[in-house]
Amino acid sequence: MDGAHLRGHQHWPLRPRLVNQRLPFSLHRLCRPRSPRLLRLSEPQRKSPSRSLCFHGKPCKLAVGSIENIVAHGTVYEKIKPNEAIHMVPLGESNVRVSIEVVIQKDALLPIPISDEMLIVGEAVRFFVAWPKNLVLVGDEGVSINVECRKYQVSIQSFVSLVEHIKYDEAIDIPLEKDIFGVEINIQLQKVDMEYICHVKELSVTCIMLYISHLHQVLKVSNWRKQFVFVNPCIVSGKTMDGEKSKSVLLARRLEEAMLEQLILIPYNIGYHWILLVIDLALMIVYLLDPINSKINTSLEIVINIALKIYETTQRRRRTNPVWNVVQSPQQPTNVECGFYVMRYIEDLIRDQSILRKQNIH
């Protein structure tokens, strides 16, 4: 059993998808016609002298709660009269008129909602709305994580939209070339895999393998792929028909394909929990990176130690007892992010292998 045909959820069933309770309410508001008093940017009223809607604006960033939490980009407008109103409600001294143009967090609540017509940022695109002055940032103000990652937010939103159009009985067949795990593999990416990525839930083995495939392509382009060997997580994780011994045999075969100067990266699932193992064959050191604790799992230790003994025998190397080192690494905040943390560990190690020697990942 080489793990080539294992599907992502064979060993680790995922919890049922949570239903979004806001959906019926959102659909109700979506289907109801807008109130005629809501003013869009393109409305002809802007040209009416009696309305004095010739606004002069500046690009701005719009935040909710604090200036670090930027939820949209838009334009802020100068007040044109002391008692200015928007949607028939006075702006007041502490608020300004803005228009929302680019949304970063579409589900963020508007700081000043418009009755029950507009409650969230995503509903107010291309409309004039009132916004607290202290949460409107002009020019270079408000350089936050949200702003710097806007392009990633857009990519995530596009991915979410794509997932919504995929049926549950559909799957995307993805071939992985032999160079990644030492054997050609065909895996199936299912809708539930993608949903759990979008909502930061438990990652399947399919997601881990696809991420490794992506990193492998990056290494290939940069000519760094010879520094690392990836182990298919299917061959060491979960239950196999022949028990733990077969895991050691399959792992030993993969180790035999590696060179001494290469680091062996092994995403390992020890029962609804992902960890990362890194093996340095030259020094015979096993590094453990666990996002939830620092204890070495006994069954895991046995599998790895047996695999290393088999490797030393076939390579006719002097047999030594491997040294296990636990690397202090970032810890997951709850009980579902372990897969994401393991992917981060892998990427960090590719960027800086000295992390293992420092015994600490920040």
C-alpha cells in the first residue's frame, strides 16, 4: 500500500459543514427593492443645483472598531453645508460622508447602518454612507495588516465565490508528478476540502499535499528543490492494513531516495492532529514541530526509529540511535488550525533552515 490512491478524507472524517444562519435574512433584504432615498454615486441628483451635491473627495481607507481594522477603501467628501444630511439623517459633527469602492471585509458591520436597508459593508458599495471621522484614514495613514494583504483578501473572496458554484458530488482530479513524493499520484479535491480552507477548519491530507505541490513548484523554479525531500503524508498517517510496521517500511523506501545533505519533511497526522517532522539524515536528528504541545508521541517515535534503522541497514551505515529535538514553534490558538500551522512551518523552514538549529520559530 503506497498511499497513491488514498483520498483526502479516508482516515480523518471532517465535521459537517456549519449552516450560515444569516442567509435567509440576507436573501430577504437582497430581494427587497432599495428605498428610493438611498443615494448612489451615479444618481442624477448630483447634478441638481438645489441639492448642492457637487462633492470634492479624497481617497481614504475606512476602518471599523479601530484604525487597524480597515474594512474598505473609498472616498471621503468635504462637507458642503453645516447641517448636511445623508439619506435624510443629519451627519453631525463627528461623522463624514464617504463612498465605498473597494471592499476588504464584506461582512463587517457598517459603523452607521442605514435602518435595515444596509447593515454590512458589502451592501454599501457605490453608495454614500456616513462614517465616523476617527475611523477614516486619508493618504498614508492606516498602513495595517489588512491593507497590506488586500490582494490576498481579494484572492480569498474570489476563491470563496468559486467554491460556492461547485456541487458536493463533484471533485477535481489533480495529478501530482513523481518528483514531489517519489511516485505519481492522482488526488481528488472535493468541495468540502475547499470550504474548510475558506473557513479555517480542519485541513484534509489532500490540502496538505496540494500545498506541498505548490511549494515544490516554487523550489523547482528557484533551483532549491534538491535541498528538500517531501514524504507523502498518506504513507505514515492514519491506519494501514499492515499496521505500524508498513509505515516504517514505506518511509524507509522514501528515505533511500534522499541524499545525505537533504532535509526530509514529513507532515504527520497522529489522529485528528497535524504535526511536522524534519529528519536530518547526515546527523541522524529528528526535529518535531507540534503546534499544540511539546511531547513526543510514542507510536510516532517507534515508526520513525524503525524506518531509520531499515534505512541504515540498506545503506550499510553504522547504526546509531537517532536524536529527537523538539523545536519551539508557534502554537495554534484553538483546536482546528494545526494543518495551517504545519504548512507555515514548512514554508518557514524552506526560507530559513537555521530555524532548526536555533530551536525556535517565531
